[in-house]
Amino acid sequence: MTIATLTKNGTKFTAEYVNEFHQPTEKVWDSITNNEHFKKWMAHLEIVDMRKDGKMLFHYNDGSDKFEEMKITDFEDQSVIEFEWGEV
């Protein structure tokens, strides 16, 4: 089960997910950063520029071409990918 820790910072919230996988780091990292694998568990998201201050897209997948841009706020290869997820 995945449980998030929610933290409020002013008017914004942070949801932090920490998971332990019993697989090689490279395999887990590839599954969440390679768009072909990533879309299997999160079909709406696309990584466009994988780096700190890079961007991801949230596609509405409703028949329109609408999407929201999301900024990658922290990135450490093989370790951390942190991104914004719109307004609350």
C-alpha cells in the first residue's frame, strides 16, 4: 500500500510518497522515468524534459488535445523526481 505524507506550506500542499521496491534501482527508475513504462501506471503523464526545472505534461485524455504543464522541482538521477501537480 502506498501512503502519502501531506504537508501544508502556506496555501500549497506537498504529497510525498516513499516506497521500497525489491528490484534493482535501474529497473525501478526506468519504470517511472521512461514514458513507455510510465504510462502503464500513469497514462496521463508524460515527461518532456527530465531535469530539475524541466517539465512534465498532464494530458486530459478526454478526446481533446488539452494538457497542463507541470514543473519538475527536484531531480536526482536514479533517486528523486519531484514535480508540481497543479492548484488545489
